[in-house]
Amino acid sequence: MARMKGERRLWPDLLPVVVLTIAGVLMTLDPPNGEQTAWDTILVPTVTVPVFWWRRDPFAAAIAIAAGMLVSGFPTFDQLRCGFALPGAMLILFGLGSRDERDRGLAGLAAVEAGIVFLMFTDPQLDLGGVFILVLAAGVWGAGRFYRSRTQVAAELTERTRDLEQTREEAAQLAAEVERAKVAADLDVAARDRIRSVVEMARVGEAASEASPEDFERIEREGRESLNQMRELLGVLRSDAQDTSPRPTLAQLENLLERARARGRAVDLRVEGARRPLPTGVELAAYRVVQYSLEAFGVKEGGPATVRLRYRDRGLELEVTGGTPSQELEKTALDAARERVSAHGGAFTTTAQPGGMTLVRAELPLAVAGG
């Protein structure tokens, strides 16, 4: 199988040689001027075989065809060969311009031009009126150089695109890692305080002569809320540098939307169900989902957006609808929102909507008694 593939790769190089050689033999056996010599046919390969290397080693091919033009004219200095030598020379010159460096290319061009000049004095079909062929040869070589430059530019653009894509992927991964660290920092203080509160209530209840049902209910409530906090910590990497800034909650959601409206965006907030305080981690995660979603939709300033909050018995559902985010923002802002929800054991989806809109939907569960 490998041998067959190697043989197929020879055809682009071998085919021009075969075609030009056959054409050369036919031309020399039946010359237009009626004059024929055996040397014309015998020396055909000297200017056709070098074409085989027009892609593999165009500089060597240029030197070889120039030498072939000289050798083929020596027997009588009146051999017919321009009809098949010049097409081969042009093919070699294009390969020379498109594949070799500038200095080697110029040297090869000079060699071929010298061979063409010799043809002008030794080929009966070519005289000094064929000077334009020298210009044509230089133009073909220049076309090869132009093709080479365009190919290099395309290759560089492809490489840069690949590098930018890799950089974007690395930035998205870094953003996710940073967000995990922020989640851990956000939840660490609240979870630690709640656990300390549960321990303190248990210690007081143990010291009391008789614990009331209200004490056990309070401990149970604090325990459930602590469970919500600890659920968010699972799978999140802990950072040594803790963020001590105030933790926003859904009570500050309207302020977030007002800032978006101040930038020219029409944002509508709709709430379903009885609005009530939720565990700190749930409130924070919901706030961040809305914040990051609006950031993702902010690529088209002034576009409308809708935020819906649904308070359920077992959790909070929220939806944010806005314009289609760019790939970069989807890799950063929405990935950060997804990380928040996933760390809390919830579900996060994005869905395309009619009119070029996108729906971001998140479900944040709560730990409940008996669950």
C-alpha cells in the first residue's frame, strides 16, 4: 500500500515529462519547415527530462534545462526544440519562484534566460524576434514568487489563528479556575460561621437541663443551611488569597439591573412565587448567574434583556434572556456562571431563541428536611 501511494505521487512530476517528450518527438519527426535531422529527435530528452524535478528541486531543474538547451544545439547549431523546451522551462521557472529562496531563484532564472538566448540563435523557429520570451520567462518566475508570498501569508494567518484559538481556550480554562477559587473564597466564611453556630447551639443545648423543641428546630434549620453551603464547596479548589469583599445577594439584584439600565440596556425583572431569604450560597450563586449572563449579552449594548426568578419549595429557578453572546464571552462569562451552578449541584443550560436571542436557565436546589 505504501509503495502504491509513492508511485501515485510521481505522476505530477512524471506526467509533464512524458507529454513534452512525446510532443517533442512528434515535432522533430514532422518539422514545420520540412528540414529534419536525427539529432533533433535524439536530443529531445535533454530539455524534457529536467522538468521531472520542477517541484522536487526546481533550482537543479533550471540548471539542467539550461544545460540541455546548450547541449541540444551543439551538433548542428540548427536544431528544432523551442516548441517543447520553452513550455518545460516556464513550468520550471514557476516552481523556482514558488519554492526556492530569492537568491537561488534569481540564479536559476539567469541560467534559464541564458539557455533561451542560445535557443534564439540555434533554433530555426526562433530568432531575435523572440526577445519577448525572455520577458515572459521573468514574468512566470515573478508569478511564482507572488504565489509563494501569498502561500506564506496564508500559512502565517493559519498559524496565528491556531495560536489565538489556543490562547482563548487557555483563557477560558484560567477563567474557570479563577472562578472556582472565587467560589471557595465566597463560601468559606459563611460556611465556617454556620458550622460554628450549629456547634455552639448544640453545646448550649447540652449544657441546659432540658432542651426545648425550638432549640432542636433551630439546630436543624442551621444544619440544613450549612449543608447547602458545603454542597457548593465540593469539587471547588481552595485559594489562599481570600476575597473579603461583601457578598451580594438577591436583595441587591435590582441595583445590578439599574447599572445595566444606566448603560442603555432595557432590563425587565419578573418574580414568581413568594420572595424569601435563601441560604447565602444560593443567593450569591443566583446573583452571579444574572451578573455573568448580562455580561455575556452585553456585546450589543442597548439590547433588551429579561430576568425571571421563580421561588420553588425545593429550590430557585432563574432565566435570563438576551442577545446571542460572542464565542469569547460564552467561554468566559457563561462558563463562570455554569461553574457557580454546578458547584451547587444545580443544572445550567443555554438555548437559542427566535430572533437571535439566547435563554440562560439555571436551577439551584435547596436541602430540605427529610431530603
